[in-house]
Amino acid sequence: MALPAADQIKMYRTMVLIRRFEQGVAEAYADGFIGGFTHLYIGQEAVATGAILSLNHDDYAVGTYRVHGHALARGTPARSLMAELYGRTDGVCKGKGGSMHFFDAEHYFLGGYGIVGGHLPIGVGAALACQMRGEDRVVMVFFGDGASNQGVFHEALNMAKLWDLPVVFVCENNLYGIGTDVRISSSFDQIHKKAQGYGMPGHVVNGMDVIAVREACDEVVRYVRHGSGPVLLEARCYRYQGHSMTDAGKYRSVAETELWKKRDPIPRLAKSMLEQGTVDQARLDAIDAEANETVQDAMSFAEQSPPPSPEALWQDVFVENDHA
């Protein structure tokens, strides 16, 4: 069954917002407003968008260090995210987390994490909590291809299946762990098939096609929510930028990059909706303009937001416990 027109338009709007946001981040980084490590999501928008929009509003999502797109797809306001990148008090983590450490409890987003694979057991723990409380919730954990070779990946999958926890593992396989091709870093690069070693289903999907991602995630989320245990989904995609803002990406050929850019998920969905008569060009242009305005507003808001005071260093570090 085809996705409703409203869902397709929402996915297009989300992907365009992520793309424009990341372009704004690159601009702000170049201008010195953002420092440290910053990892852009350009090219991978279909994965976060299609996957997260398959969740209920109170399901949990856990991101990697390439986290901007996940937070936007989950509904965190662009203003809060940009202010966080600028290191300002109006940021989603009060300016203390920065690019890799977004966290938004209000939108059930359990954070981005800088340690490769280190967040996988956090997602498993959240799923265990949901199961123990008898809650109708699913946890969706995103990770990259490089994390699938970490020991903690195998520990997380083993524990999740041992207790049949409600967790969906989404591998965003963009073919490179920093600058290393997955084919020369992994003895077995069919990542979704690694699920077989733990007795759970493993599926692969075209991560450059947001409708394919959404349909696949609708199915696996339904499976997990019904108590059937965890699922591993491999979304094959491509990041157009380097690993981080300081990476020129010289390890990839121009021909390879150009080939993947022809598969860009945003114009792909636009073309499909135009052909179906779901939207006209004026509607698409309006969505683009809206995203541009949102990002420009977020950048202005972040620039005007004050930096944390020195006293903020000691705030939100400890929790007082009168019962200790």
C-alpha cells in the first residue's frame, strides 16, 4: 500500500530541513561559530527520516555522533540544536554537549554518543526498562558500519535477543568508517547477516530511498512491538561530505561520489511526488523556502543566545539524593 500523501510530504519536509540545517552548520563552522568535531549528515537524510517517522511519539531513539539528522527527525527544534552547536545556554543541553551529544528527553531522544558503538548497550538497557515496566514502547538505535566490528555490538545483540527486547538496531552503512572502506575493515561486510549469529531477523534496505526505509521500518517496528524480539536493519547509504568538517575525503574517488549523488534521496522523492500528482513544484519550492527560513532563524537565534556562565560548570553534574 502506498504511503499517504501527507506522510510523503512530511518526509520530504524533514529531509530538506536536515539538508539545509547541515549546510548552515557547515557555514557556521567555517565562520568560527562552531568548534570541535562536527560530523554532517548530508546524503543520509532518508535513513533518519524514514526510520524515525515509523515510531510512535513516545518510542525512544538513540543516535550516534553523526546526530543532527536524528534529532531533527525526532522533532527537536532547530533553534535548540543550533544553539547547542554554538555552545550557548539556549542549546538543547545548555551548550555543554555540542555536536556529538544532543539529548532531548522531551522528544524521547536519548542522545548522541561520541564513542563508536558505546551507545548500543544504552539502547538495550532502555529496551529492558520498557519490557520490565510493561510499556508499549520500542527503542531504535542507530549506528555506523564501523561499530559492527566492535565487541560491544555483539554483546548488545546477544543480550537483546537473549531477553527478546523491543529494540530495532539500524546500521547506517555509508561504506566508510572514517576513511576506511568497509570492504577492507570487515571480514564480512553483509552487516545485516550478522543478525543470524544471534537468532534474530536481519534485513537490508536502500538507504537512499526514504519510502523504502519507511516501509521497511514500519514492518520491523510492528514486529518488535508485538513482542517478537529485536531486529537488525542495514540501510545502505552514502555521506557526501568527509567524515567530519576537517576531513577532505581524499580516500574516495570523484566518480564514486558523483555516482551516489545521482541517487540523492531528496530529488528522488520530489520526482516521485510530482509524477504522482501528490504535489506541484510550487509546493516543493515553498517547503524549500520554509526550511531555509527555519535554519537562518536558528543561526540568528544561536548567535544571540548567551554563552554559559562559569558557574554553569558545576550545574547538572550531581543529583542530590536525600535517601542516600
